[in-house]
Amino acid sequence: MDIDEISDRLEIEQLMVKYVDAIDDKNWELLDDVFTNDAFLDYESSGGPDGKGDYKTVKKWLQDNLVMFPMTQHMIGKTSVDYHGDSANCRTIFYNPMGVPVNPDGIFDPNGDGLHIFIVGGWYNDVCIKTSDGWKIKEKVEEQAYVQGSFPPFK
């Protein structure tokens, strides 16, 4: 590897960190620094067909659907990078505890004081490209592998 490839690989790994930071912090504007304007996102494995499509549509879907989770904490592992110079195919493992508010009876309640936690795990499969603004994700497909626990019951 030459110094440019080493630098690019480090930037790609930081891009993955920026992505999970944006999601966990609910910093939707930061996602604009992560994805290309014409990116395609697919969260169908964890959120149904509305979580699949162009970046602007799916960004709105993320905002609308993740609001019920006051706590998420993505932990990501080393990213496997299939490097091609100005593009790369990447695969990153994730482990994501998620918390939703519950009432004292353990029922989902947006105003509840308790926190019900379950865990989602899988991989992010990304196509990244080098742009004039640095590395960005052009395509993201979440591949959910498991859920440990479950969403709490509704009222």
C-alpha cells in the first residue's frame, strides 16, 4: 500500500464513525457530510420497505422512525475495505443496543421514565466514493443479522 491508499482507508474508517455518531446523536444534518446527494440507502432488513430509496427520502424516514429511541449506541468493528482508488466497497459489523421509553409496567410510552433495551446486530455494506469534499457513502445496505430481545408491548 502506498501512503495515499493508507490515508484513504483511514478516512473511510472515520466516515463510518461519523455515520454512527450522526445516528446516535440524532444529528441529521451531519448525515449530509456522510452521504452523497444521490445516495441510495436500504434499511429494509430492519425497517420495512419505507426504509429503502434515495437519500433525502430515507433521511426523513430515519428522522421519523428513530425519534422513538432516545438511546442508541452503535458499536462498529473494523471495516473491511475493497479499495479501488477513488471508490471502495466496504463492510462494517455493528452491534447496536437500542432503548425505548416504557412506563412502570414495561409498556412502550413516549413519556415513560423507564428504558427498555434490546440489541440489533449485523453489517453495513457500503459503496464509498472519493469526492471533492472527501470520502462519502454512495450506497448503504444494512444487513440485519439478529435481534436480541424485542420491542416492548404497546398500550
